Amino acid sequence: MKKVTIVFTISIIIAVLFILWGALAPNNLASVTGNIQTFLQTNFGWFYLLVASVILLLAIYLIFSKYGNIKLGRDDEKPEYDLISWFAMLFSAGMGIGIVFYGVAEPLQDYMAPPYGDPGTKQAANDAMRYSFLHWGLHPWGIYAVMALALAYFKFRKGAPGLISATFYPLLGDRVKGWIGNLIDIIAVFATIFGVATSLGLGAVQINGGLHFIFPTIPKTIVIQSIIIAIVTVLFILSSISGLGRGIKWLSNSNVIVAIILMLFLLFAGNTGFLLDYFTTTLGSYIQKLPEMSLNISPFDEQHSKWMQSWTLFYWAWWIAWAPFVGTFIARVSRGRTIREFIIGVLIVPTIFCTLWFSIFGGSGIYLERIMHVNLGDVINTKGIEVSLFAVLAHFPWSTFTSILAIILISTFFITSADSATFVLGMQTTNGSLNPPNITKIVWGILVSAAALVLLWSGGLTALQTASIIAAFPFAFILIFMMFSLIKSFKEEIKIRKRIERKTKQVQ
Amino acid sequence: MKLYQVRKGQFVYFNNELHKVYSVKPVYKQSIHLIKLKDLTQHLTTASKIELYKPKQLDSFIFNHKAYTLHQDKKAGEGDYILITNPSPDYLDHYSLHEIEIVSSVETKGVITTKFNGVKHSEYLLMVPGRENGSHPIDFLDKNITDSGLTSNDSDQPAKSTQGEMPNIGDVYKKRGGNHSIEAMVVAINGETVFLGNNLELSLNELNDSERWEFQYSLLED
């Protein structure tokens, strides 16, 4: 394998060591990572909050700044995809295991264990959805937008390879090709592995939860989850080596359609008016309270402080860990857009979709719980939050059918995101090649699945969250420097442009 | 053909000439949207009026006024045209059947096209310029009904096709590729011949080839 780089070798070694650790000493892994997590959460909570908010502010600033006119491509280039297909692709970037897992679970959990006040109150219902909007709204898309902007700008305008380290050229110069560039890429790979492993773990747990909910004879155990991970891993590895690229493409497109159908089904089969009221009301209060929610770490309010550590920090870390992966995709489809168009699109389109999704899924859950007095809390407390979606679907018509549809949806999301993640990992570890050798894809496929497995083995859902929080920490620093790198490059570009304009005027 | 057999990208014969399906719109009466490979003009028709053809090794045809021969075993080089016959796009790729793309760089496993697609060597046929001896011309379904020959017809390009893209005195062009960049201004136009600064003399077609010369700005415009 001529293309294999030092980044590949080192990150493989780290990943294998980690998996061996989890396989041989799961308890030790759980306690050590648990300690690191507690340390990061209690001492660096402010850091995650500030990083996420500053990135979002930068994104919003770029929309209005003079840099907004810079094109992600040559100056005369037209956008590669028309607006409608671009929106559709941004849409699909926002879809995945995450929203299926948390769509019902998060608002319902927040309602029953709220950030402020007593559970099950009117305030809890309002806060629950508002915080779901916070976690799935502008912040994650701000992080992805800036990451994708850096990748697209340096790739399409400066001709750099699609590597995270390549975006550091203005700061580091040719050193990006040396050890420091390699270190940056290894940290990015590390974040991607655990960000994706967290999703795959959630997927496996939820498939198991769904099967158990529909067929109570199937137990909810780590063994079943391992079998699920094994089956899906074999499926996607087979598909990627047999050159079924077309099949995977078809699968991921049809998946998005199935997800939207499921969403529309809940919207119209449920109390449509209530759900849309809930969406609109929360949208207003979300916009109104955005700055406070983004930065409030509540040094004097233990309830909220604890709550925020277990939810907001986890999400911010998870999004940071996902950024290289989603960013690569968004960058790829945005060639030829101006920075202004790009950021408006990436911030607004998926945010509207995600908030709508949470209003419909979570709103249906809260409607059943609060207005119809269905005791969903009991079901979730006894069977785990992974069954939330199925517990809600059970109260709608054709529930067995829709539940099975949901399980298929998660399984196919699992396959498509594992497939795309192995591609991105393969690319990041072969110097940005768009044709990574199959063997690297297989190796990454197995390692990511194995990482998900040992995490589940060592501590279930908590361990998955822990992994994201830790893996994102070093990458957060990379994001900070990336912002400086971008601004520096933009400034130089404007300077050159002004010089040219002056010259042309002189000639006239 | 039947409508359900028609897919985007297929090579088909329509009015005896080679076309490519670029879109299938089943709700319309004229449901098949075609592009004629010879001159890239668009045509609408129905499924019953077209006939499928699968291009293969050593087939030759005219694409955008230039003749090409398909080769399976020759490796592509930078700037070559490829015809993607066996698409298997990865996560970040956006291409489908029979797309014609230009190679921007060659890797061991495949090529990268100018549209940032990673295409493996097994997925495409190389389009070698020129009609090779022993190649199988596929431009016409029935060669006997054709009135024009099968020669590569760079020259039969309508002479006025470049109108509207006429350069003006004062336009600055930049040469693409090459070792060092050349930027030059149009100083004189004599019929089909354009004179640029630095003693460059080009034909109109050459200057309008956006692959080679890129318009920068005009000194005479405000």
C-alpha cells in the first residue's frame, strides 16, 4: 500500500490500543475515561460553551462581512449544484442516527428531568423543546459551517488537498506537511472515529430497543447489540468492497425520503395544530434566549449546572467530533458558492429541518405524556431511553409497521453513515485521496465498529457520550486555530483584490 | 425502447444519430430528454423512438465536434476525457452513467476529475482523440442513410457559432495551465484572428476555448 501515510499508521495504532484496552479491561477503561470526562466537564465546561458560541458568532459575522463575496472556487465559477439540489443535500447532511435516536428521547427526557424547576410542569415542557432546539439548532451547524468553509475555501480556491491540516497553511506554511500537520490530521481522525462510533453505538442500542419493544422475546443485552453491530458491519464492508457505490447512494437518498415520510406521518396523524404551535412558540423563545442558553453554565444553580454538563457539553463535544466528517461532505457539494450564500444555507436549512423534526417527534411525545396522560415516563424508565421513539409510535395507527420502518431506517442510516465515515477516514489517512484503497476502508470500518462495541461493552450509553467528550477536546483547539487561519487568509485575499483594483484604475 | 427501460445516461439512437439521455420525465408526453453527442444540442422525444446502445472498447464517435475512440486498457493522463461506463461513486462523488469528465490528476487506484470526482480505473473507458483504424464508428445506427461522412469535423462547426463571444479591444485574457502564467490584452482583431500583446496571434476559436484562455476583465469597461 503505497498511499498509506504516517497518519494512517499512527491513528491505527492508537485505535487498536484503545480497542484492546476496552476488550481486555473494560472496567478500567470505563473508570479512567469516566474520570477524564468528569474532569473535563467540571473544569472545562466554560471552554466547550465558549468555543461553540464563538464559532457560531464567526459564522454569523462572515455573512455580513466584506469577506462574504469571496467565492469558494474561482471568481468566474458558477455553483456546481443548483439551489434546490444543494438544499436537499444539506438537508440530508443533517439526517442520521442522531435525530432518530434523540428526536423523541431528548425532549421527553428534558421534560421529565428538566434543566430548571420541577419535572412535568408547564415550564419544563417549554424548556425541554427550547433546549432541544439549542442542541440541534444553530450551534452544531455553525461548527459544521466553519469547518466546511475552511475545507472548501482551501480546496476549491487554493487547490489544497481536502485535509484538515491543509487549512492551516496560512498559519504554518510548509510545516503543514511536517509532523505538526500530521498531528493535526491524527487528532481529526481520532475525533472522527469516536464521533462516528458514538452514533453507531446509539444506532445499535436503538435497533435492539426497537426489536425488544416489538418482539419482547428478544432481550435487550450487549450480546444482541454486538450481533447487530457485527451484521451491519459485514453488510457495509461487503457493499464497499464489491463496488456497490451506486447502491449505497440510492440507499442514502431513499433513507432521507423515508425519514421525511415518517415525520409527515407523525405530523398529520397526531395533533397537527398543537405540534406546529409548539414549533412556532419554541422558535420564538429560542431566538429570544439564544445568548443566555449558549453561555449559561449556572455557577449558582446546581440543578441546571449538572443538567447542562450531561446534555449540552455532550452535544457540543459530539458536534465538534463530527465536524471533520460532516464538514467534508458539506464542503464537497458547495463549490462555486460565495461565503455569504454558503453560510446562510448551511446555518438555516438544516436548522429549520432539525427543529421541525424535534418539534414533531418530541412534541408528539410530550403531547401524549402531558395532554393525553399516557405514562411514557414509566416505559422509558423501565426500558431505557432508546425505546422512546417506539413507545410514541405505539400510540399511533399502524404502530407495528411504523416501528419496523423506524428500525429499518436506523439500520440503513447505520450502513450509510458507516460507509461514508470509512470513506472520509480513508481519505484523511491517505493524503486526501478521493480513491482511498479498499483495504483502508475495510480497516476503518472494522475499527470504528469495534470501538463502538467496546464502548458499549464497557459502559453502555454513558461510555459512548464519554468517548465523544474526550475525543473532541483536542480537536476543539484545532477549530480555534482554524478560525484564525481562515481570517488571515481572507484578509490577504481582500488586500490583493484591492491592489488589483487600484492598479486597474491607474491604468485607466 | 419502453419508457421503464430508459435511464439517465444511456447512449441511444434517435433519428439515426447517437444521443445521450440526460433526463427522463415520465409525466411529460415528450418524456425523453436527449443531448446529441456530435454537437451537444438538446432534443425531446418519446421512448418508442429511441434505441439503446452500450458503448464498448474501440467504439469511436464524435463528441462536441471532435472524434474519439474508446479504450479500456490505456491509462488516462492529465487533461484526457473519460467516459464513465461502470459508475460506482463513493460518498463524496457525484457522477452517474456515461458522464464524460476531464482528468485532472492520476492516482494509483483511479483518477481525479476536474469536478473533484474520484473515479477508479475500472469505472471508465478512456476517450482517445481521433478515430483509430479498426475502430467501430457508432455515430449512426444505419450508416447507409447518412449523407455526411464520418470524418472528424472540426471545420464543420458553424462559422458564426462564436458570435456573441467576440472579444473586444482591451479585454485581458489569462492563459490557463502552462509553466508560467501569461496575461495579455487584445490589441487588434482581424476577422477570425485575434492579436494579443506580447506578440500572440490566436484564432477566435482558440481564444474562446475556456480550457485554455480565461477572460479576466476589460480595461475599457467601467
